[in-house]
Amino acid sequence: MGMTLHVDIVSAEQEIFSGTAEMVFAPAIMGEVGIAPRHTQMLTPLKAGEVRVRTKGSEEQTFYVSGGMLEVQPHVVTILADTAMRAKDIDEAAAIKAKEHAEHALAGKKTEMDYARATAELAEAIAQLRTLERIRKKKK
Amino acid sequence: MASGKEIRTQIKSIQNTQKITRAMEMVAASKMRKAQDRMRASRPYAQKMVNVIAHLAQAHSEYKSTYMIEREVKRVGYIIISSDRGLCGGLNSNLFRTTVADMMAWDEKNIEIDMCTIGSKASGFFKRLKGNLRANTSHLGDAPRLDELLGAIKVMLDAYEAGEIDRLYIATNIFVNTMTQQPRVVQLLPISAPEKDKEIAHHWDYIYEPESRTVLDALLMRYIESLVYQGVVENIACEQAARMVAMKSASDNAGDLIDDLNLSYNKARQAAITQELSEIVAGAAAV
């Protein structure tokens, strides 16, 4: 009986592959790696490329990942695939955009948090809901 | 008593409203199903991530990430996830109430708060509070993509790494079932180590390529991002469920109103007929 690995490939938005395999090839950041069963524990980022899973009977399935993380335990391989293109400058640009959004929303006003007002407003909203609820009950 | 025609117009307008609320109810129901699927689809990733982090906590790594170290709290950050649209009952206001209560506890200790809002309802609400809003993103639609959230998350993670905030919380609704959604505030950073996997108890460590520091930071960053993404997806499911329930009760209420109005319309009509009859009879008697 040949030894097998359990392979899970998941992305944040969905599960891509789950099953057993004889060998897995992944584009690790330092170069492609091939993982056979009983490989020692390893943790490494992936770069964009193909993940090939050799299932029983030497059939191969190929998946494209745009990056991610590879975790290896002796009999389990987990690939956490990225769904988004990741690069430092892209991330940076997105961060700046989110900040601008916030500044735009605030329009220069930055003072103490007004908790009293928050509680008052919330109380009002809750009271409105409660009233609606009461009206509804009365109707019945 | 209002005249028959007035009541008729009123009934018409309520019927129109009822049509709208009923349509919204059905739309929300179908969207909710899709949102729930999406919520389920994002679970394996988070689950696998937790496994890896649990392994990591057991590995005897020489490097400890800043994401895992407890610091003295001087300033805290909140990521608040809300819906973009209203008409979903008390979903958002309940969440904001829980969040504000949580924030007040910090405020009493004179600890300042930074916020990052996802969804236009949250930014609208916390903007009026004049809080320190660091990042904001909204209009993600029904199928948000992770890369649309990354910018906002990065702002908070950068602040954490730079020591500007010492704790990070996420406020979102938990989907219990269609009728119940629970607002909750959960700590994101520093990451508390998950339960240990008992099967691998001996002394070991990973091979890190290229080095433990970069690998761990990249991994933990993705972990946080996946948690926030899950929060967003779950909140959408909550929003649709809450809207469905709210619209259902609105349709029911409209039905009750229409029944009442119909009754008074019929009464008015009967009264008019009776009056007409008695006038005719009186007229005939006078002749």
C-alpha cells in the first residue's frame, strides 16, 4: 500500500480542493517544491503559479494560485490560497484609499467622541422599534 | 367619518406599499440563501487557518510575532462592520449599541479609540460621533471580494504594528438563525493562541522558507484578513435575514391596516346608503 497525503486547498472565498494525493507540487517563494508523504513540517509563502496534485494512479490535477501559504505536516498539506493579487504597493494604494475615504467622511472634524449623543440616538432608534413592535401586538 | 373616496385612496396607497414590502421580502429571502452559502464557503479557509495557527503555537519558534504579544493598552482600535442599506430592522442600531457600550468602558479608563468602518451605515453613525475614524470602505455589494477589504484592514494592522493601537476589536453581527442575529465585539489582536492539538505534543518546529519572521507575519496577516472577511460575509447574511423579517412584518402590518380600512369603508358605504334610503322614504312620505 502506497502512502498518501491529505491535501486541502482553500481560499478565503471558497474551498478549492480536498482529497488524498501521492505527491503535491507547489510554487514556493524560494522555488518549486515537491511534497511527498512524511515530509517534515514546513511553512512557506507561495508565489503565483501552478499547484499540481498527483492523485492515485498518477493522475494530475492543476490549480492556479496567485500566491498564498503552504503548510506541511507529515501527512497533511494545507494550501491557503490568496484570492487577490498581493504586492506591497497594491496593498499600500488600497490602504491610502481607505484612509482618504475616512478623511472624506469626517471632513476635518476631529474632536472628542460624543458618547452621550450616541446613546441618545441609539435609545431613540430602539424606542422607535419598540413602539412599532407594540403597535403590531396591539393590532392582533 | 372620512368619505368613501378618501378611504379608497388610502387603501390603494397602502396596497402599493404592501406590494413593495412583499417584493423586498422575497428578494431578501433569496439573497439570504446566497449569502449563507457564501458564509459557509468561507469557513474552511478560516478553519484551516486556525489549525495552522494552533500548530504554530505549539511549534517552538524562536521568533514571536508582534501580533501575538500582549502590550499595555493605551489606545484601542475597532473594526465595525455594518450594512450599506437600511430597512433591516434593528440590526445596525443593536450592533452600534453594543459597540458604543464597549467603547464607553475604554473611555472611562481614558483610553482613546480609533475606528475603521466597513459599510456606509457605520461610517454615517460614527462620523456623527466625531470619533477618530481611520479608514472606511463601503458599497461592497452582496458578494464582497477580499481585496476590497484589504486596504481598510491594512490601515489598522499598520497602526497596530507601529504601536499606535495596542488592541484591535471587530464588531459584527453573528448569524444565529433567520430570526436571530447577535451583535458581538471580538478581540482580533493580539491573537490569543487557540486550543492545542494534543496529537503532536513532542518538541518540533517548522522549516521556514525564507525565514520565520516573514513567514509568520504573512500568515498572521492573512489570518486577521480572513476573520474580517468572514465577519463581512456573515454580516451580509444577517442583513438579508433581518430585512426579510422586517419586511414580512411590514407586509403583515399593511394587511392589518387594509382590513381595518376596508371595514370602515364598508361602514361608510352602508351609512351613505341608509341615509339615502331614509331621505327617499321621508320624501315619499311628505308627498
